[in-house]
Amino acid sequence: MWNLPNLITLFRIILIPVLVIMYFWPGPWREVIVAGTFILAAATDWLDGYLARKLDMTSRLGAFLDPVADKLIVSSALVLLVSDFRVLSGVYDEVLFAIAVTIIIGREIAISALREWMAELGERGSVAVGSTGKIKTAMQMIAIALMLYGLPIFGLATMRIGELALYVAAALTLWSMIEYLRAAWPFLMEKN
């Protein structure tokens, strides 16, 4: 049960309080540590799945924990960003930013509920992760990492680039949700 991929997933969950604490830490290198913690979590999201498949260590616990860990770290980071006046003063439009964050978190809740319901029907495979969902996740991770760092890199405004990437991620989030709902629609319209 506690194989290497599952331990890596658990490590990702343990990184959440580290991310939150370091986000509010006033010390030097704060931005590097916060962004680095998030990037480490994003990398382990890929690593645990890769190792589970490569080492034939897939498990029900891992299948449950992996998406939970992903949603927790992303939601935590987004809540930190949307609640921070330092971030909001640097974004183009606070309302648009809050809407994008709400779309991303709301979609995660809705699709998790949809997957659970489809699993009860024995149709979980009908709402498997598609390519749009994977691209959305990658864009989301890049956007959040850039915004958590927030400092210019070689003169590039990482906060602005991250903000734009987040809007792209929000659009992809809506599109992937439509794909999931389209796949589940026949089951949603069935009579009891």
C-alpha cells in the first residue's frame, strides 16, 4: 500500500503546509523557496504516476490520492494568490483574476463529483483524463509557478506572463469541463 509512488504522492500533500508557511515567510529567498516548493510538487505529480506505471505499482490508494494531492496543491496556491494584495496590485484586473481562479477551483470540484458519480454507475472510463485536461494542467502549473515567483527573470514580467497563462488555463479548464460533460451527458439524461 505505501509503495514509492504513493509515498511521493503523500510527500506532495505534505508540501502544502510548507507552501503556505513559506508564502507568508518574510525572509530572503521567499519567492524562490515558494515557487521551488510548488515546482517540486508539480514535478512529483508527474513522477509518481510515471513510477507507478513503470514499476507496476499502481494501486487503488494511489488512484485516489494522486488527483486529490494535485487538486489540493493547486487550490491552495490559487487561494494564496487571489487573497494576496501584493499579487492583486500587479494583475491587470482583480475581478478577471478572481473569476479565473473560481473557474479553475470550481471545475475541479464539479469534475471530481462527476467522476465519483460515474464510478458509481460503473462508467468511470467515460470521463477519463483527455489531452485537453493534460494541457490545462501543464498550463496551470506553469502559470501558478510564475505567479508564485513573481519577480522579473531577464527583464520578463513573470507575474504578467503567469497571469496570462492562468487565463489560458481557465479557458482550457472550461473546454475540458465541456468535454467531460459531453461524455457524461447520456448518463446524466437517463431516467432512474
